[in-house]
Amino acid sequence: MSVNEPGGGQRSNRTLVRRLLLVVVAMFGFGFALVPLYDVFCDVTGINGKTNRVAEQADGLVVDQTRWVTVEFVGSVQSDLPWSFGPNDVKMRVHPGQLSETTYYAENLSDRAIIGQAVPSVAPGVAAKYFRKIECFCFSQQELAAGARRDMPVRFVVEPGLPPEIGTVTLSYTFFESKNQPDAEQDHSNHAKFGVDAEA
Amino acid sequence: MTSVAATTDDHNTHHGPAKGLMRWVVTTNHKDIGSLYLWLAFIMFLAGGAMAMVIRAELFQPGLQFVRPEFFNQMTTLHGLVMVFGAVMPAWTGFANWLLPMMIGAPDMALPMMNNWSFWLLPFAFIMLVSTLFMEGGAPNFGWTFYAPLSTTYGPDSTDFFIFAIHLMGISSIMGAINVIVTILNMRAPGMTLLKMPLFVWTWLITAFLLIAVMPVLAGAVTMMLTDRNFGTSFFDAAGGGDPVMFQHVFWFFGHPEVYIMILPAFGVISQIVPTFARKPLFGYTSMVYAVGAIAFLSFAVWAHHMFTTGMPLAGELYFMYATVLIAVPTGVKIFNWAATMWKGSMTFETPMLFALAFIFLFTIGGFSGLMLGVGPADMQYHDTYFVVAHFHYVLVTGAVFALIAATYYWLPKFTGNMYSEKWGRIHFWLSTIAVNVLFFPQHFLGLAGMPRRIPDYALQFADFNMISSLGAFVFGASQLIFLCLVIHTIRGGSGKATDQVWEAAEGLEWTLPSPPPYHSFSTAPEVK
């Protein structure tokens, strides 16, 4: 009791404060640790529709001729990016295990070259684990010259392990303007918005 | 921290407060700092209330009447932030400062210098937050939950000031919480074991642990926002590999314990008031303590029930649904214990008891609508509608705020030495209680009918209920001015002197002190049997 023995009370106060500050620092760290934990959790469970962003192999899969899966294609552009972007095929019926190919188009509507990054997502979320992209324009950044238009292939396999209740899988892309732009001088205002200097 | 010993030493107990304005700037006295917190909270309550009046005036009729939609969004955002961080949280810290040393038989808080600092951060934080209203591009307009990317990519420039204000509030809360924990664990009078502590002390101890666990996570979230906005990171930006949904996870990992931070001290206050006016000891003291602990523990495991519509897998929905509904069990224990305390008691209905009873009834209504929202499939319907608005205003206004008002009536005679006017207390009670139901009850119907929240205009079929709700809001707002007058009147003498015990059946160490209590509460520790 600090009233009777001020010295002792002060010492135990200091120890307790130190321990509590340690909890505070640990919880601040935990807030940041949630970021990688979240990614790991989503990777392991395949929820959240996060699908692979580096190429995978199609080897070793047996084509299941008895089953059909409908794959739908969706594309959208984040509002800041002056591109037109979308799938050339709206949907496609495939067998699980069968290697398939489709294309998306992208057109730069502005008068400057722009680098964009497509972010893929699969719905329903649990299907993401069974959707392998062998080739995809989302694996790297895409640069389009002013007014240019390009068709970009996607090669993919739906794994035979896809849960039987899933009959339709939707592959969706959102194109974002990349933070690395080809020419910093052309458009200062844009980079100012992100608050970073473009490294040309 | 070196002043710990000095302020608890005997030579300090005889001097009074310093003179003039500097008394309040340099004070390390728990009562002075408590008063500062309470006045700041009251001012912020009126400021946040004024914003609510703007919101309800705009929603009085369909169409755009008074403000532009951008300004309406700034009002909903600042109303939420000011009420949560400016009114309810500082008010509870104010009561903690005033009451904890008196309740546990200590002379002052354990860390008086830090106490001063943790208060004086707040006025600067709120001046900075409110000043964003006058900045180019306007104040933050993304709702008090500041979801990315609304607050990162699309936030106004003033968002950076908002982030800094949140940092200051967080530091203040963490220091306040550390002070509370150290005071309770190290400064109790001899004989006061943990399970003899009054429930207000218990609930604050657990609240303080919640604070030091989740305020740093909030600080982390706004720091990530800051670097996303200004330093090119992509925590919440899908283009750079981040994920905006993750913002919601981090935010609600803070946000759900936060709602218990606001309500647990209220449980403590009600557990002090009900036994006094029922003239019976609290029923099930130990189960009350364990119930509060269980609620605090569960609060870390239910955050994603705010996110049922983000496309969680079925297993996640089920887990968060069951865990959420489980919280009803310890909460029910508390409600039933309060009812059992009143059972066959010799009850009288002074103003603190009236507000405590209103709390029990109306908080339970908020609890039930919370159960409805906690059921995943039902939440798909209610999500982001006025039903949610009705729910959290029942638990926060008729819950936390009513408990704060009850606590004010209950302890103000002790703090000031003067009785408040019972007649005006009752007028305040009946006006507030009727008006708050007229204000928020119709919002349940609006939500069930599909009216979305956070909009300045609405479809015609919602007109009648919105008008009723706005009328209730104006009366509720005005009746708080009665409360302000009543508090000032009591400080200036009120309706006569209060006795030391104030209430006939009040028990606890704070009632053994004179009214008003001496500047330093217990210079020699009382013996607790």
C-alpha cells in the first residue's frame, strides 16, 4: 500500500506500468501483424476469392468428361483509369481439368501512355482454391500507349476437386492505375493524388 | 512518475488547490482532472448533439432542405466520432478519476502527472478534429467507421488531421487506462480484496484492459491509412496487392471491444445505483463480475458480425453468428441480477433510480435488436438500414448516456455537497425518456421498411416516421439543456446541502467521506472489513 510505504508502492507502480506498456506495444504490433495473417488465412482457406497472381502449372490433372462447369467472365475499371476493359467472351462451358483459353480486351481512351494492373478475383470465394490460371495478363503490369487497344489471353484450368455443388464460377478483374507510371512529367496532378512521386 | 510518492505523502494533504486558471492546467488532482474530463465530455455531448440536430432537421422532410449532401455526410461522420471519442469515453474516464480513489480508499490516482497529460491531449485532439469542418474540401465524410477506400483513396485532404486526432485520442485513452489499472491493482485500502471491490471499480478495471488491448490496434489501422494516403503503401489498396476488406477486419477488431468499453462502466454504475434505491445488496455479485469478464472476453471473438455482407464463407457466418448470440448469456445474467436485486426491495424512485430503470428497460430493447442483427441471414436484410441506427442508439443513448446521466444525479451531491432539484430531475427524466423513444423507436420501422442509413434524402413512404423521429430528436436535444442548467444550479448551491451519505441506503467508501470530499480523498487508508 503506497500510503504506508511510498517507496515500495512507487516501485511496483513502475513495474506494472512497464508491463502494461509492453502490452500496448505488442497490440500495436499485432494490428500490423493482422496484415500478413489475413493473407495467410485467405491463402490457406481459399476464402475471400483471392486467386493466384503468379502462373501455375496445369500438369497432372485428369479431365472429367462427365461434368460441366460454367465459367463467367467479368471485367471492370477503377474510376480513375481512363481505359475501356472487358471480356471478349461472356461465359464458357468447360470440363474440370480441361485447359481453356479466353481473351479480355483493354483500350486506352486517353492521350497518354498508362500502366495498369489487373487484380483478379473468383466468386464464389471457396472456388478460388480450385481455379488455376496458367497464363494471365494480371501476372504483370500492362502498359498501353495512348489510344492503343489490345486483346490479352487468359489460360486456365478448373480443378476436378471443385466441390460438386458449384456449377458456375465467375472470374472477375478490376483494372487499377498503377502507381508506377511511364512518364511523370505528363500528369503531375494524378501522382499528387496518391502522394507519391512516380519513378520513371 | 516520480511524483507518485510526493502526492501520496502526508505533507501534501493539507494544501488545497492552486489559485486561478493555472490550477486546471497544472493540476494532478484526481477530482480536478475528473471534473475537466466531465466538462469536456459535456461540451462534446452538446456539440455532437448539435450535429445530430442538423441531421434530424435535414431528415424532417424528404428532399434537400437545409444542407448539401456533402455536408450531411460530414455531420454524420463527426457526430459519431465526437459522441464516441469525445462524449462517452471521456465522461467515463471522468467518473473513473473522481470515483475510483474514493471507492478503493486511496488518496489519489497512482500516476497523477500522466493523468494530467492524458486529459490535456484531448482538447487539442478535438479542436483539430472539429477544425476540419472549416478546411478546404470539408471535414471527413466517410462515416465514423472510416472504411477504406472511402477514407484512403477518396478521403478529403482533412483526413490526415482526422488521423492525427485519432492518434492523440488513442494515446490519451491508453494512458488513462494504464492509470486506472495501476490505481486499482496497487492502491486499494488494506482489506479490500479484488472480490470486495464495488462493481464500478470492477467494470472499469476490465474496461481498462480492453482499452490497452484495442486502442493500439486502432492506432495501427489509422497509421496504415496514413501511409496508404501519403507514403505509397498499399495496405488497403487492391491495386498494390492490399485489400480494402482487411480494413474492416482491423477496424472491427478494435470496434467491437470499443462498444463494450462504452457500456461496461455503465453496467458498473447501474450495479451501484439499483441496490441503493432497492435497499438490498446486489444480487449475485460474483456472477456479475464473471459476466463482465465473459462479455469482455467474447468481445474479441465476434468482430466480423459487422461484416456479414462482405461475402464471408458460410462457416465464417455461422461461427460469428453463434459467438455473437452467445454474448446474450452473460448480458442476460446481468439483467436478471438487477431484476432480482429489486425483487421485494423497498424501492424509491429518485432521479438516479429512474434513469437506472430506464437504462435496464431500454438497453434491453437495444440488446434484443442486437440479437436480431446478430443472426446472419436476418442481418442481410437489416444491414446498413435505419434498423442498425436504431439498435446502436438504443444501446448507446439509452444505454451508455442514460447511465452517465444516472451516475451524475447519483454522485453529483457527493461531488458538490449540494442536492440537485428533484423536481427538475424528474422533468428532465420524463422529457428525455419519452423523447428518446419517440426519436429512436420509429427508426426500427424505417429500417425494416428498407430506409438506408447515412443518406440526406429518402423515398416518400418514409416521410411520416422520419418526421416523428425528428420531433423526438428536437425535444430530446432541448431537454439536455435542462440537464445542463440543473448541473450548474447544483454546483452553485442546488436545493440544499447533501449529507455525507447522501442516499439513505448508499454503501461504499465514497459515502464515508464528507460531501464535498476533501481535496485528497483518503490520506490515511480506511480499514475494509
